[in-house]
Amino acid sequence: MLNLLKPLGGSGMKKLLLAGLMATSTLWGVELTLQKAVDIAIKDNLQLKAERYKVLEKYYEYRAAKGFLFPQISASYFFSRTNQPPYSIMFRMNTHSLQFPQPSSMTVGGLAQAFMAMQDYFNNPGSNQLYDLKFSLQVPIWMGGKVRNMIRGKYLEWKAQDLLAGRKTEEVAYNVADTFLKTLYAKAAVRATETALKDVEHHLKVVQKMYKVGMALYSDLLRVKVYYETVKAKYIEAKNHLYVAKKALAFLLNKNWSPEDISVKGRMFCPSPVKVEGHLSELYTWAINARKDLLALKEGISAVKYYKKATWGNYLPDFVAFAQYDLYDNNRVGNFIANSYMVGVGFQWKLFDGLNAFNKVRMLKEKERELQTTLDFARKGIKFQLSKAFKDYETAYAQLVEAETEIKQAEESLKIVEARYKQGLARIVDLLDVQSQLDMARFDRVKALYNCNKAYLDLYNTAGKILEVVK
């Protein structure tokens, strides 16, 4: 049974108590309680799966940003061939195979010829080739705070997305609970129409007997038959609503269940608003300080602050250390005959960037103001929504009480008019009018019961406590 009982349990929040078995799949179909329906939705709902993927996106974005703290190692292997003098000579120098023309004698004329030959060699050394296997290492020493502040901002974005996913879970739980209540509402409406059909069938039998003995007009019999068809149409409408509600429930749970195979177990019950009102202050406090979407906004504001710090870091120098190791050959792959290395430490300082970082910081300041304004608006909006939700609950509960009273009065009226009709002291129109009032009161009660339960869910969903209500 589905009962909305004590507003707050030992943990400080009320529970939506569910009696009966958990959802079980049998040869004849699926039985669902509200708690099991919510559990299945949290696991399998497609919207929540998409939200979890968003959280993972932010997580790996954060992990990617952390990679800038680690040394950057790379390897490359190139083959080059050229006749450009500087590179051709450099290729020979890298493989330690550079040879200048040798003077034929130590005479002045021989030295002159040697210098002329060297000049010709530098201008036209011919073509040469090089195989170069290079390993590079770059180590960040200090990056002006850019990297660490950026990483912190990405971390807070990840946490904010996780909080938004939590709020989405609450919204899906609310939608499942509302759809579950609609299914119970539709079931109750079917039962109400079935009761109405039985009542009309009873009236029809009475009128038929009275018509046979000449105590009722044929027009009376026709009126009852017309009313019977009207109630029958309502019955078909109620069954179709039940079918659609079950279909919607299966959709939210991401299941391919047929509506005919789904059986929902539960009973709608609304506690007095007096019991709920005693915990409104706690709901207000929780909603303002701990609702997940508001916490996500706070994390977003903190992330923007770190991004501002990271952007200001663009005006500070970057200090790095680097190392490079090369293996060379000029004949074939993998036959290295020479090597070289280079290590160093340096910094670079961007002294002017066209005010790019400055304007980006100004943009981030406006973003921070935007998020803070959104947060302030959301807090005020939640306070208003909580007040409205509680008043709606009071209204729905009053309508439920009114419907209960109307049913009792209509039942008593029906007994009196039916007895008078049998004695010939009332018309069939009077009887059907009272029956119609009773049927309407029954439908009003079912609708009021659903509205009361939905208003209850709205109240706790607005406060961010829906999971403690439905589970």
C-alpha cells in the first residue's frame, strides 16, 4: 500500500511508506511498488544515463587538465634528404662525417687552392641524407599559477555537474512518482466507473420490473438506458487512461513492458496539512542551503573565480626545463652511428597580448555576477515555490474532505430518492440526478486524492527531499 504518513521520521524527513511486495517479474506480468519503480528508473532511465555521461565528460576533462602538471615526453623519427648547403653540411656534422678538401702542399699557392676548394665546398656541398631519432622532454617548473588554478576550476565544474546529475535524479524520481500516482488514479477511476455501472444496472432492473407491472413509464426505462451508456463510455475512457498511464510508467523506467502485464500496488493517502506544516521551516532551510542545483551554482561560481586567477597568470613568466637526445645515421634505418644531446632551463614572458587576458578576466567577472544573480533568484524562487506548494496542498486536502462529505450526502440522498421512486413518489429524472451527483462525487474524490498526493510530491520535490519521500 502507498501511504503518505508522518511528515518527518527519525531522520527528520517524512517517508512515503509502501506496503506490499517489491516489483517481481512473473509468468503473468510485472508487479510494481512505487519504491521499486523509482529504483528501476534511477538505474535504467535514459535521461539519467545521459546525465551520468555528462558527469564522466567533466571528470575526464578534469583529468586531462591535470596532465599539464606532468613532464611532456615525445619521440620522433625523420628521414631527410637535401642539397641545401647549410642542411647538407649539418647532416654531415651530426653524423661526424664532415670532411674538408685537403691542401696538396703547404705552399702559399697550395693554401690558396685549399681555401678556394673549401669555399666551393661550402657553396655546393652536394646532397646528403639523414635518419634522425629524437627524444624530447619538457618539464614545467612554474607556470604562473595558470595550470593549478585551471585544474581546480575543472574539478569544481566536475563536482557541479555531479550535483546537477543528482538533481536530475530527483526530478526523474518525481516524474516516476507522479506517473505512478496517475496510474493509481486511473485504477481508482476504473473502480469508480465499475461501481457506477453496477448502480445503474441495479436501477435498470428496478425500472424494468416497475415497467412490467405498469408502475413506470417507457420513457423512464429509456432514460436509464441512456445514462447506462453514458457511464459505460466513462468506463472505457477510464480504462484507456489507465493504459496510457502504465505505458508512460514503462517509458520512464526504460522497459518494453506491455501495459496489460503491469500491475501497480499501492494506495493513495494524504496526511493532514497540520502535520506537514510543522516541518515547513526545516524544508525551507534545507532547500536554500542544500538543494543540489543550488550547490551546483555555488560550485560554478567558485570555478569561475579560479579561472580568473588562471587568466591573470598569463601575465606572469613561465619557467620550464627541457632535454633532447638524438640518434643519427646517413645510410640506413636503425643503424645509428652518432648521437647528441641538449639540456636547458628557460622562461618565457608574454609582456603584451593585446589585452586579451585582461578582457577575458572582465568576461569572467561578468560570468560570476551572472551566476550569483541566478543563485539569488533561484533561492527566492524556491521560497515562493515552497509557499505555493504548501498552499496547493492545503487546497487539495480541503477538496478531498469536501469530496468525502459529498459522497456520504449523495449516498444518503440516493437511498431516499430510490425508496420514493419505488413508491411512485419520485420521478426517474430525480433518481438519475441523484445518481449522477453520487458518481460525480466519487470521481471528484479520486481526483482530489490524486491532487493531494501530487501537491505533497511537489512540496518535497521543491525542497529537494523527494528521494526521502518516495523511497
